[in-house]
Amino acid sequence: MKTFLIHVGDDDFCRVLPARLDRDREGGHGRVKIMAFPPLGIQTLAPVLRQGGHRVRMFDTAHPQMKAEEIARAAARETPDVIALSFLSTTTYPAAKRMARRLKAEVPGIPIIVGGPFATVNADRILEDCLDIDCVGRGEGEELLPDYLDHLEDPGAVAGLVWRHHGRVMQNAPRPLLRDLDRFPYPDRTSLPIDYVESLPLDVPAVLSLDKFCTVQTSRGCPYACSYCGIPALGEGRWRSRSPQHVLGELQELHEAGYRSIYLTDDHFLINRQRIEAICRGIIERKLTFHWGCEGRVDSVGIDRLPVMREAGCDFLAFGVEAGTQRVLDRLNKKQTSPLTRTDPGVLMRSDPPG
């Protein structure tokens, strides 16, 4: 089957840099430099589908010639069997709705499935709100999407699928979390005619470098349960990781392909000292000359591995500092202690004023 994988981003955060590169003769789109994070979700799913014998074409709305009108015309011309939309959050849901509406107007008979964190949490609401979307894949897509393609005529057989049947929203049994993350192929970073430029995380419009840039996910989930965060619900409060050997194999390929800047999209990279050590020592021993960044908690056990991380090229570390008072940290269920609660003579402020 042929599948369109479409990443719907937030256009307010995407910036096309002035430099336009080679023309892509086959697709008719020119390569452009985009200040945005790569769509790792669809880049991950594309080779998984191809491994199952399916044909895939990827789109990222960050590209100026991959907006709803252009993608709808491509769908009418190529008639894929399924269109899959991936979007991240509340801010991109309106754009995903507009994309689905435009596609349904052009190719009404092609089913549209959506996925991503926001879709996972709000699956039933989305189907009630947007009649142009046929179903929602909840959770991870590496097994769900191929299963859906194999059961287009029997969606009730697909674990993790939420779908519409005679106007009613049907919720299938949930799909278990993936256990072995090493068994999937590395993401496809070549098919999209886009060169992503390193910017701040979450597509904040600020260029960090012009080095060849991509994102990598070495683990999924977080064992903490901060009240404001959806990650514990999405990952069932579990942290799962790829082996250092599998990660280093991907990093080796990226280095040979000319990538020199990497951002790790792990929800919490700093959680396992031995794993951090193995990955960083592997980078050093293989002479992989990246500069890279990652995310973690300020109280992470892996903080003592910062020297080897720096030696391996890490020059960007993102922490969430949600509050400076113990009362707020407790309300957020951060399981952290504010330094302002100490009674040291040098500390002039306390977390909560007397009375």
C-alpha cells in the first residue's frame, strides 16, 4: 500500500532561510534550509512501513511547497491508500484540522488517521470535533500503523485504534508499550527535501549553528509524575531505552553522512549513569565529532557524568526550572528540594514567608 506521512507543524515557529539548494527533480520541490526541528515521528515510521513492503511519501509543512494545497494536489495525483497526519500539541491541532478538511475535499475516499501526543490524549474528542479525521492511533506507531494498513476493512481488530463506526466513536483495547526499541530501523533523514538548521528546542526561532543538524531519540518516557506533564501518561510512567550499541550505530551513520550537530529528544537522557558512560565513551573512541545537546532533571543521577558528556561533545543541556519555592515544587509533584528551603546562614530567602 502507498501511504502519505504528513508532519503538521506550527508555521509560526518555522523559518525558511534565504539559501535555496539543489532542485529535487522527481518531486518538483527544491531543497530548502528550514529553521525547525526535524519531524522525527514520520522519519521513524517511514522505514518501518517500507520494511513491511509499503510505499511511503513524506511531507513536512515546514517546507514552503508542502502546504495543504500542494499536498492535496499530490494526493489527488498519486491516490495513496492511507493518509497519516502527525502533529505534536494543542497549538498544531487547528492546522491539522485544516489539513484534514482540505484533503477530504480533494480525495474524500482516502482514510485519514492521525497520531502524536495530543491525538493520543484527546482521541475521542478529536473524532467528535473533526469529522474529516477517520481514526486516531493512540501511543506509539511502529506496530500500530502497519497493523492498521493490514486491517483497513476491519479497524476493530487494531489495538490502540480509536475510530468512527456509524457515527459512534469506538475505542479498541490499548496497545502495549514497545519493549525492544533496538529492533526498528534507523529513521529516514534523506527523503524530505529539507535541510534542518539547528535552532533552540521546541522550534524557538533562534539559530544555534548552521552545521548539518538532526534529532535523535535514544530513550522514551520518564519515571517521574510531575502534575503538569503528559509524558508519564503517554509512557505509563516507564523509561525505556535503546542499547548503547544501537545508538552508536546510528550516530556512526549520521557522522558518515556529514551531520555535525545533534539534539537528543529523550524525555530524560540523564537517568542511567552506565548507559551515559557507554554512549559517550563510544562517541569518543569512534572519533565522532558532533556537538550535541540533551534534556534532564536538575537532580538526575547522571549529573556526575557531565565531564565525560562534555568530552564527547555535549555543549547544550536543558533543564526545566518550574519553581524556586518548595510549596510550588510539592504542588507540582516534582519530588525535588529547593535550595531556598535550607537554613544555611548564607541563604537570605526561604521558600515560604512566615505566616
